[in-house]
Amino acid sequence: MPDSLTIDLPADEDLHVLVPSRALGAHLEQLDPRIRAHRVDPADGPPTGDAARARIWVPAGGSAIPDGFLDGLPDLRLVQLMSAGAEKFVGALPEGVVLCNARGAHTPATAEWAVAAALAAQRGIPHFTREQDAGRWSFGTEHSMVGANVLVVGAGDIGRLIGRMLAGFDVDLTYVARTARDGVRPTSELPELLPTADVVVLIVPVTDETTGMVDAAFLAAMKDDALLVNAARGVVVDTDALLAELTAGRLRAALDVTDPEPLPAGHPLYSAPGLLLTPHVAGAVPDTNERAAAAVADQLRRVLAGEPLANVVDAY
């Protein structure tokens, strides 16, 4: 992939952009009179009219590419995501189309969720909340985050912010990533790191290497009563293997993402002991949308100025 990528746009040509909402479209059109935003729903089929001239598509969060949608976009040159996760688009775009994400937009909220969920699980808050609902005063001693041995698997922006947020708890923090670098241990050392970790936080991107990474062997290597926190994607964890450990009462977990997702009614994860479960809401705070919109706006400014694109994930 080239070090820098730009989108060629003649100086006298409007920039047609497909957006998931009229609010975002109105915001983008205020940036420059050349921007023409078209609100589209890919489920309705390929765009028509001026929308079919789009050079940029901004998908809705969590969306994928419906069959035939891109066939109606011969001038498409950039897919600009409003999220950091890009697994649904990598390898799925036509030749000549660049994929960029909104790296950083979800960082504060996702890191906050990981820390909040870990603290809540360690201090038994879900249990005490259920006891409150039942009208029971149930004293009990739970775990603590202070001085805990924490393993953060993923050393990107979010992982680093999680570490900074946890610093006030005097944790013994270790970062793990695919390759070793200063202050980061390689994933090849996980077998020796997992048995000593009180809390394991997952914040890795979805790749061939990370899909199913947390399997039965990974979980078996974790110490008894340890806490697994998944703020990455559901496919990183083998659901059946995790269910077996939770059901046995050997491990605890806090999950914002699951496999499958959405979790269907009656799935055993809902009733699994020792589990704090939220429905993929880690990034769902008001400021996240503002940061994502700002990332899109900055990218359009770059295109209009002929500057290199930011946050390039892949080019085809």
C-alpha cells in the first residue's frame, strides 16, 4: 500500500457523498459548497440520479454491503467508516476503492466501558443490583481492582487509554500485541502471561489471527476466578468454550460483544453465572457521534484539498 493516498477530484466538480442520515448530510454540506450529500439506505438497492455519481460512501455504523449496491457506484473511490472496526469491508471493495475508518472516534467511550465493566464485575455490582431488585440486603465480599494483575490484549489507542484509566488503581499492567515492541509483549507469550492475570481485557481488531483467539486453550490457561473483559468483537472469543468456563464457575466475564450478535432470545449467555452482559453499547455515548462526524468532515476536507487521506485501512 502506498505511504499516502489521495482522491483525484477536478476543481470544477462537485463532491457527491452518500450518507446514512440527513443530519450528517446537512452538516457536511455546510463545510463546502461543492459537497453534495445524498441520504441513502443500501437496503433499497443501488443509488440513482446524482447519488449514483458518488465518490464517497459513508455507511451507517454496523452496516455491511448488500449484494449489488456497489454495482451502481462506478465513480466510488472511498468508503469512509464512522467506526474503527472495518472487518465487514476489508477485502470486499472493488478495485480502486480506498477504505478508511474513524480511528479514535470511539476510543474514549470504549475505554470507559471496559474500565467500568471491569470495576463493576470485580466489585460484584451486577449481583448486588439483582439483590436490590429483590429487596434483599445481601452482604458479601467481592474482588478488587486495586493492585490487580491486568493483561490488556491490544496495544492500540483504546488499549493504551484503558491502561491510563486504570493507572490510578495501582494495577500491575501488561500490554500484549501481535508483535513485541517497547513496553508490549508478543501474543506468543500469552501462555505464560495468562496464568498470573486477574483481569484480561480484549481490545484487538478482527483479523484471521484474532478470530477465535480466545479458545478453550486460552481460557484454560487463565487462573481460577479471573475476569475476562471483551470490548473487541464477539468472534474473538469461542462462545461455547467461554460458556463452559462460566457454567463451571471457574471464570467470570464482562462482554459488550458476543458471537452471535445480536444475541438471540433464550441464548445461554443470558443466564450464564458470573457474566456481566451489555448489548454492544461501549461506544454509544453522545460525543461518539460528534467525533465520528468530525472524522468524516476532516476526510472530506482532505479530499477537496487534494491532501493524503487519513486512517487508511486498505486500498484495492
